[in-house]
Amino acid sequence: MTSYFKAPQFRSEKFRKLVTTLPCQHCGTSGTQAAHRNQGKGLALKTSDALIVALCPTCHSQLDQGKDMDRTERRAFWDDAYIRQMQYMIEEGMLK
């Protein structure tokens, strides 16, 4: 059996709340949720709060339960939204 080092997960309610003030990073609507990346998680565990993106409930549901995307498309959907969000947050001075 191989064991792997597990770094402590970053958790920040302040950052999660900040992300939910942003528009949906896919469709642009307001009223967003913090959508965690669906890669590298475990049983009942979310990934790090550093890997969240603002998505409206519709886009979040489409990402998590949508039948129209395969795994590769879901990851690309999330990655594109995350890149947009990080650029926006840095350019707006929201991240230091």
C-alpha cells in the first residue's frame, strides 16, 4: 500500500463569501454559489477553498449533475470559469 502526503485543506469562510459576491463566471448572472473543483476530492470532502469559482445555481447544477458534458468537458468548463475569476479578482484588486 502506498501512502501519500496529504496537505491540510485551505478553508476560508471569508474567501467563500467574497467569491459569492461575484457574478457567475460562466453566464454572468448574479446570485452565485462557491463551486468547488470536482477533482482531487474524497468521500464527503471538498477540495481546497482556494479552488472555488462563482457559479449561479443553474451553472453549478449543470457542472455537477449535467448530463450534457463528459468529465473532460466539465473540467474545461470549471477551468475556464476559474481563470476568468482569478483574472477579474486580481485586476480589481480583490486579491493581494
